[in-house]
Amino acid sequence: MQKFFSNRRLVIAVIILVVCFGLMAGSVSLRNRRNTPPLIQQFGNDIVGFVDSAVALPVNWAQTSVSSINGLMNTYSENRELKQQVTELAQTKVRDQTLARENKQLKQQLKLNNSMTDYNTVTAAVLMRTPSSWQKQLVINKGQSSGIKKNMPVMSGSGLIGRVTEVNKTNSKVELLSDTSESSNRFAITLNGENGKVINGIITGYSAANNELEMGQVTSKAKIKKGTKVVTSGMGGITPKGLYVGRVSRVGKDDYGLAQKIYITPATDFNDINIVTVAESAAQE
């Protein structure tokens, strides 16, 4: 009896396997013959697709958000680096412009020094120039130890800018041509009018707006041409004779309309002085 039931179970298992294989074969055969899967399979596929979409949506959103954040961080870093590069380029440009201007001034100073064959020269740099005395004086980095003496003429660019008024061990103070205060020693200057007539006077004023020196106390009413060269006259015994000051820009009248007042464009821009030459006549040694 027990053997019968055991054989029966085996037969049932075989039948089930045959039925399953038959169903699978039939499903495959049916799928091959039909354009669309069976309804149950469609339902299952729809369920799987919905679940896949539901899971993929937040995952894709998270990936997009992370990608956006990374993009923003990269953009921020690149923007910061670009700003740094722009700042460095601006600093480099300013430095190059400064060096180019200094190089130009040094070349002018070298040319000036080579032309002053009758003088012993000392080249110096401007140490200080305060806003309150900008048009009156400046301080240079050479003094007694470099052979600087009081009343030595000081040149810059193409011509005279002033004279030494105070000498220390390592620096000196320079009084500028544009210092027309009552306490300053006026610079005596001269030029040639028409027919070679000599005209003397002193520097009595300076216009920073027009960059013009004013020559007052003119000793002659002779006609003067624009562009006439103006030099120091040597009168007064302080500044040597024949140092180039500038050229006549125009001629007018004084405040009373009686005497001539001559306006001079200085040889050097007083607002841009960085390198100077202090000169001493070789004959004074």
C-alpha cells in the first residue's frame, strides 16, 4: 500500500512538470504568434514599469541636483580664479606702466646729464613730497655724504626745477621754481626779444591749472615771440646763469595793464618729478 502511494506521488509530480512545461511552451508559442503580450503579462509589465518610474524619478532628481550643485561650485571656483587673474593682470599693467614711465624719465635724465659737460652731477630720487607743499618743495635721497651743497641747482627732465635749500647727511630739501611764496628766493630769468634785445625778470607766480610760470618785473617792452627760450640769468648770485627753464607760451599785461607779464611753459612737469640731477659747476671746485 505504501509503495502505491509513493508511486502515485511520483506520477503526480511528473504530470505537474509536464503541465508546466506545456504551459511555458504554449506561452512562448502564443507570444510568437501574437503582436501583443497576454493581458496578464501586460498588467505585470505595467506594474513593473510604474514601480521603475516611481523609483527612477527621485533618483534622477537627486542626480540632477547633485550635478547642478557641482556645476555651481565649479562655476564659483572658476569665477574666483578669473577675478584673481584679472586683478593680477591689472597690477601687472600698472607696474609695467610705472616702470615704462620711470625708464623714460631715466633716459631723459641721462640725456640731460650728458649735455651738462660743464657741471659735476649727482643723480637722486625723490623721497617725499607732501600735498600741503606740493608746488613748493620736495625731498631727495642725497645729502652731504654725496657732495650736495646748499643753493646747488636741481634739474629734471629737460631743464631746471629748483635749487637745494637745506642739506642733511643723507637727504636734501629742494625749493621748486613754482614756489612763489614771500619767503622764497625768486629765480632770476632772462630771454631774448626781437632784434636780440635782452629781457630780464623774475619768476613771480605759477598756475598749476595751466602749468605756466609767470615772469614779472620785466625790464623791457620789446616784442617777444611765442616759443622763445627762457634761461636763468645768474643775477642775484644764487642760481648759475644759462640753465634752461622753459619757453614763452604767451605774453600779457600785469594787473594794472601797464607792464608786460610773460607766461612760460616749464621744461619739466612739476607734477611728475621722480628723478632729479643736482649740478655743480666744475669751475667752482
